[in-house]
Amino acid sequence: MNIDFDINKIRKFLFSKKKYGIFFQAFLYLLMLGIGFVFFYPLLIMFVESLKDVYDIINPLVKWVPTNIYFYNFIRAWNVLGGFKVLLTSSAYMLLIAACQTLSSALIGYGFAKFNFMFKRPLFVLMICTFIIPEQVTFMPKYILFKSYGMLKTIFPFLVPALFGQGIKNTIFILIFYQFFKMLPRSLDEAAQIDGAGFLKIFARINLPLAVPAIVVVFVFSFVWHWNETYLADLYFETAVRTFPLTLQKFTEYFAKLYPVSESTNPLLKMNESVRMAGTLLCIAPLVVLYVFLERYLIASIDKVGITGE
């Protein structure tokens, strides 16, 4: 029986970049598994450690499978973090700040992308410089300004800059909207102007709905960065406002107040790494939930908006 081997077909089958290239597909899967492992491994460690009691922590033979699943760590961590009251406060504040920053970034990006005005280039360079200058340089003048206006111990030190395009990482968000609006064809704006629409109406009715992918990206990143900001939040909020990340930063202090330790205290009720890990997981859980809910909308929006510009 004669079998003719086509070397080109075999090479194409094994090494082609198309979906039927076995080696290329295996390489992609291994690469994705490696990258996913780097991000998933710390979360797995935290989850396993949070389920251990104090005896499993000090037992060198217990590493991945606890001898006793101890969920009480999450209950204590939840109480120390402040429960639903602090969770709702943190979420409401960060959602409001993220919404304001998204709107202001969209307006500024739209202005730079669609209009030509005097000193446009110097202002654009100045905006980029606000990102280059370290936060430590501008922190003290801002702190004195907010203190003079009585804004400390409130949300306004974060809300006011977000409203006026000076929030955390605001330059990146403006550039995202600027690039997105630059891709949209001017014929859409010109057609709306012929129909009598003003600039604000064109922005709200035409450009903003098409910018849903950029809106979702900016909103998610704004929420995450403000949620994780503890240095400025600690200085601005002081002790008047508690958030999950701030409480986690002072977890040992709040734990000692809520669960006083004495010589007769049960070792299971004392402070340990498992409680800290449980508190860390509870702190990042809202971010994971936010991403799970918004990720599909981001993908759907990118599929729907297929404009390449002119």
C-alpha cells in the first residue's frame, strides 16, 4: 500500500497559526495557563489559608487541604471590616466618584477630539503633565486647599477633582475617550448639525452611546483605583469615614478593639493569618463581582460598535 506524504500539509497541520495548527494551539493554551496561574495562585493561597484554624496554621504537614474547614474566620473578618454598613458606604462613595470621573473624562476627551480652539496643544500637553508629575508633589497644596474649605473628613476631596477632570489617573481616562472619539466619523456629527442638533445634544445622543466600551473601561478602572486608594483616603477621611480597604489597612487595630485578647482567650479566637486572609478576600470580593457583571457588557459593546473612522 503506497502512502504519499505531503510535507506541506503536515507542516500546515502542525504549525499553522490557524485553529487547526496543533502545536501553535497547544502553545497558546500553555501560555494562557501560565499567565492565569500567576494571577490565580495568590488567590488560591489566600482562600486555602483563610479556611484554616490556628492548629492547621502551625502544623507544617497541613498545606493545601485543612483538617477542619473553619468558616468562622470570615465571620470575624466581616465584623472587623464593619459589615454591610461599611460595605454600602464604600460602594456608594466609589460608585459616585467613578461615575463623576467617567463623565468629566468623556467631556474633556470629546472636547479635545472634536474641536479646534486656541491653545489646544499647550493645554493638551499640560493635561499630560498632570500625569507625569508625582502625586507626592501636589499632595500638600491639595491638602491645605481642602482643609481651608472644610472638605476634610468628607468625600469631597475625591469627588471635586473627579468632577473637574483631576481625579486619580484622570489623564489616562481622558486619553482613552480622546482616542475613541477621534475614531468616530465626523459625518455623524455633521449630519446631526444639519438636523439642528447642538454640540451637547450631539455628544449625549450620538457620541456617548457609541462610546459604551470606553465608558465601561474607564468606570471599572476608576472604581478599582479609588477603591484601592488607602494613603490619600486615610489622610482625607481621617477617622470620619470607614471603607473596606482602610479598615483592612488597620485590621489588627480594629480586631483588638472588637475581640480583646487575654491569657484565657481561646487560641481559635485570637488574631492569626487566616483571619487576615479572610479579610483580604472580603475586601477584593466587590471588585471581582463588579468585573463579573460588567465584563460581558464590555465585550457585547465592542462587538456592536464596528466603526473605524474616516
